[in-house]
Amino acid sequence: MILGLLEGIPTMHKGEIAMFKMKPEMHYAEIDCPVSAPENFPKDDELHFEIELLDFSKAKIASDDLGVIKKILNEGEGWESPREPYEVKARISAKSGDGHVIFSHTEEPYFFTFGKSEVPKGLEIGIGTMARKEKAVIYVRKQYLTESPLLHIDQDLEEVHFEVELVHFIQVRDMLGDGRLIKRRIRDGRGEFPMDCPLQDSRLSVHYKGMLLNEEKTVFYDSKIDNNDQPLEFSSGEGLVPEGFEMCTRLMLPGEIALVTCPPDYAYDKFPRPPGVSEGAHVQWEIELLGFETPRDWTGLNFQSIMDEADKIRSTGNRLFKEGKFELAKAKYEKVLREFNHVNPQDEDEGKIFGDTRNMLHLNVAACLLKMGEWRKSIETCNKVLEAKPGHVKGLYRRGMAYIAGGEYDDARNDFNMMIKVDKSSEADATAALLKLKQKEQEAESKARKQFKGLFDKRPGEITEVGSEIREESKTIEEVDETKDNDDDETLEEEGATTVSTERKRKWSEKAWPFLKNVMLQIGIQLGVVLIGILIFQFVSAKFT
């Protein structure tokens, strides 16, 4: 369109007739004019254009190259649009650019799964911009007219006009991104997604039916039958239902019914199995979210009420830690710490209680990180406490244990010795930790010596080969047994002793260097002599050959 019309037409009303007078630079004499004028056209003169605006509609450019454009006939409902792998029901008819009818699905809606190439690519792009009950014409150029069950391309079509009424679509979510945990909404809920979903830890009320994924779809539990029509009520974020079950209910609206297909590792392989459910079983749940209650808002609460709420959440975290659910426990502690950002103690006594509680929560987070194998992050979390209070005994102890887990033995020793200096009553715990440290050092040095065994029995030309052997063998070194807290404070130390320790593989460079450093100090002189001897031998050999 020439520049003058591009600027003038948007000022018009539907049915208006107007005259536009345009200077040459606003019509065909424009430098970048997109419309070619005939050879003898007076493009250097002022021109008058009489324009009648017959109609206009809201439109959306769905592709940058203008290959897919949507003209909206009737606005839809809500903000959500279909996307892969949603299931879509739409009335669709198609005409060629010259008005020839190609097909019509206006009586019975056409069903297709988004992202499965069941409609032409351009049509799918256009429908992906539509809302429920929206009606539109989607103009699709040739490059987007791909073969599909809906439209067989048997002629040279430059453009197809699809008239679409989006009747309904079913929200389908691939929760893990690998097709194993699928949530399929089979009845809409109340409210707007996701604002009205129980995304935060909440108290939920659900009815559900559990089925095995076999040919018979065997039902192993139905809350309406097996629980006398009483719903299941549980608090999310506490590991009280299988992980896949909770992940999907967090994305449901009140009143919604969803069908969840779940793999064993997110169902009952890591959760107490109901009768009739074998290990490794894939399951389906039909879940109805009846409603939920959000956590209590701390706004307006006095200091004591806030600390009582914090203590409840922390106690739940302690229980989860004892059960070995370290990720969930950490989330509870971190939730309180986030809320604490908005708490302002009013006097010195409140300030001390608040500070002690916050330090305790940081150390609980550090303990969770240590159990999860994140010893560096555990150290960083302990530092938050020790920066504010350098002589914090439990902070020193926890950080020392993290240093042991990372093979940083000198730093661990410093922390345990510092415990004794700042608080004599901690000497028993510090001494026990130092004995543990010594044991770990001995085990580490023993492994290191095995790695270097035979190094000095090799001829000069074989030393490089020994180095590569050491690097190869070191890949199999695994972390020594996880530390078990021996402290007796009121948070996690007693509870942590009952958890099952697991072995975690780490990078050899992180684990091996601290004890290899000690070994190298012992053998460094010998190694230096050997290397010098090699150089002298090679120099002399070269001189006399």
C-alpha cells in the first residue's frame, strides 16, 4: 500500500467516503514505494484519491512473512489458546483464493490433536492464536499449505481461506516434557488458569479413582466407594501423595476433572503402594479437585503469631527431613525464610528470637543441601550464619561437615578447632568430628597411594602413560560415606541420624585434590629428583648420539 493510504485510511470510519490529496512523495514517487506505476503514469504530480471504507475487521499477523493472517469475525472467551498437545474441536470450511469451495466441516466439528500434523501447518499456526468460541478467517499462503488428513493438496493452490469456529479444546499437559506424565483436562474448572490454581502449598480436597494401565483398566481405589464418598484431604508440599499426583493437582482449577497418566517412578515406586499395585506399575488417576485453602496470610499478624506459624512450617520440614525427603524439607525452610523478609522485630527480645530462628532455618537448609550432595551450596548457606555471627558453634559444625564431604580437610579442621575455642561445651562434638575427619583423611590417602602405586617403578618414557592411567582409574573413585550430623540441637541432628545415607559420585578433581596434595608434598622431592634425572639423561644421550 502506498504511504498516503497507509496513513490516511486508519483515520476513517466504516462507510465513510473521503478524498485524499497526496504529494508525490506520499504516493508513487516515494523512494521505497511498494507499488509499481505504469511507464507514463504522472507519479511526480499531486494526486487525488477518492476512498470509500466499506468494512474492516480486527486481524492478527500469525507469521512474520505474512504467510498466515487471521481475520477475527467474533471474539472468543478467555485468554488461553490451544497448543501442543491440546485436543481441539473446531468447525472448519475452506475456499481457494478465487472463492472455490474446497471442503466444509460446519455441521459436525473436526477433531484433531495440536502438533500432530493433522491439519495444514498454516491453519494450525492460526488456530494457535484463537480463544474458545472465537470465529475467524485464516488466510494461508502456499508455503504453509502442508499435506494433512484434513486437506489433500492435489492442485496448485496459491492461497486458501479457512473459516474456523473454535468450538472447544481440551488442555493436555506433558508435565515432564518426555511424554511419561500426562495431564488431560476432561472437565473445565472454575476460574482462570493458572491464577486460580493451588500453585502454592495449600490444603486440597479431591475425589479420585486409581486405575492400572492395563487392557481392563483395573480400578484399585475409588474414594467415592472405598472412602464412603468422603474426599481425600491433604496438604501439598509435604509428600503425602505420589509426586505425579501432586504435580498435576497443583495445575487444576476448582471443579476441574483431569485424567492423569503416570509412570511408576512418579507414582507408587517411591510411595507406599496400595493393594493390587505391583512394583513398576503405570497408573491412571481420574482426579476431581473439589476445592483448596491457601496458606494463612501473615499480613497483620503480631510477632508471636508469625513465629508460631513459622514453627509449624519448620516442624513439617523437620518431619520431611527425617523421612529422607530433603528437597521438600528444604522448600519448607526456604518458604519461611522468604516470609521473614517482610518481618520487622519491634524490640531487642523479638530481634534475638527472630535472629536465632532465622539462623536455625539457614542451617536446616544447609543440612538438606548436604544430604542432597550439594556440599558447596551447603557451605555458602552456612556462611550466611557465620558472617553475621562468626562464633556460631552449630554453623561451624555444619560447615565443617560440608567441608569433609567436599574433601576440604584443612578447612574442616579449622572449623572444628574454632568450635572448641569459642565454646568449651562443644568440645565433645568437635573432638568426635575431628576423629571422623582423621578417618576420612586416612581413607583418602590410602586411595591416593593406590593410584600412585608403581609410579617410580616406570621407565622415564612410561611416566606419561602412568598419568593417563591415573586419570582413567580416578573416574571410578566414589565419595566416601555421607556425613551424619552428631549434634543434639532441636532441629535436625537427632532426626538426621535415622535417614538412609546414599553414596554420590563427584568429580574426581573436587574429591581427589585435597588428599593428593598431601601425598604430593610427601613424594614431591622424589618426583622432582626423578624428573631432573630424566632431563639430564635425555640431554646426555642427545649429546653423544
